[in-house]
Amino acid sequence: MTFSKKLLPMRPWLNKGKGRVLLVGLILQACGSSTFEGRIRYQASIAGEAAQALEPFLREQKLGFTLQQKGDKIRIDDAARTIIVDYGLDSVYVLFRADSSYLAMRLKDGTKDSLPKLTVTPLPDKRKIAGYTCTGKRATYEQEGRTYEITFWEAQALKPPVGGDTKFPILPRGVKAEGIPLRIETSVPEQPFSLIYEAVEVQKSSIEDKAFVVPLGFKKSQ
């Protein structure tokens, strides 16, 4: 780290023991809180009694997706649409590529802070996913009279965006993400199968700002 000459008058303060400790603490805090920038590719699979019967449907629907993150922004692309979340502007855009249209909304509009009867339980074991050590959690919540269960594995080395820790788009609303989830397993109520999304590639790379902007030619839906 290089300091300019303008900082030289601060040297007497930095030479004090407390000053050095504070400076080191601030540097470590800044490094530890930096968010992930890059792309993560997820593949979908089905587990359970109905897995074999549903496999053709899974291939036809192409349920995998790619997540891109930079700063306080996230972009998710699946086979039919793109979701852009900007936590700094409290905005969400849903782009439909088939007819070049999009919806615009606010993160806080019409949503509660968390889902009804939401509980999150840490799991004791860890697993390696796409080269990253992940810790497991199990979230349960109620919706429309049904109880849903989601088990997810997050890599704490990959930090979510600022403001996105409790509104991460691939987790139930209100679940606090301490790292980006690399595996999400959803049990469907009263159905003999679970839908699984798992990261197969994590690429740390620079993402252009234009990836988080609605492209020209897309028309806003009312």
C-alpha cells in the first residue's frame, strides 16, 4: 500500500501504539468485508422418488442459471429471463427476452422483511462445493398454508452484496446470508422430490457495469 506525501503530517499519530492497532484493524475490516465480484454457474438436478421420471422435464426446461455480482448489484440469467437487483437504488428489474419487455419494482414495495414463521437452523457438517468450503443451514417457512424447507450451503469466503444479506434473490426472504449460497435444495410440500441448484463453476473476474442496466430496445410493461 502506497501513501502520498499529503499523509505525512499524520505520522506522529500513527507512531502511537493505539494508532497502529486502530489502523491495522481498519485495514483488516475493509479486506474482510469486500464483496465477491465475478460469475457463478449453477446446474439443476432433482432428488427423491420422482427424480427419474422428472429428468426429461428438467432437461427441457433448462433450469440452471448464472449469477453475476459486482458491488451492491446482482444479475441472474436463466433460460427465459434476467433479474437485475440493485441494492443501492432499492430496485429490481425482471427482463423477458422473448418479447424484449421488463418489469421494474422496488425491493421494499409490497414485501415483508421475512416470510411467515421463518426459522433457520445451522447444520453441524461442512462440504466442499466448486472448490469452496461451505457451511449448511436449513430454513423452514409457511406460505399459503404449506410448510417449505430449504437446505442451503454458503461459502463465507464469497461475500454477498452490501444490503443483500437478508434479501438474497435465491434464498427465502429474511434469511441472512453470511456467504453466497453454492447449493440450494428445496423440498416441495406433498411432492416426492427435491429441486437442487448447485454451483459447478465460480469465476472471480471483472464485470462490466452495463451488465446491470436494462438494454436498449426493452420496453417497460405496465
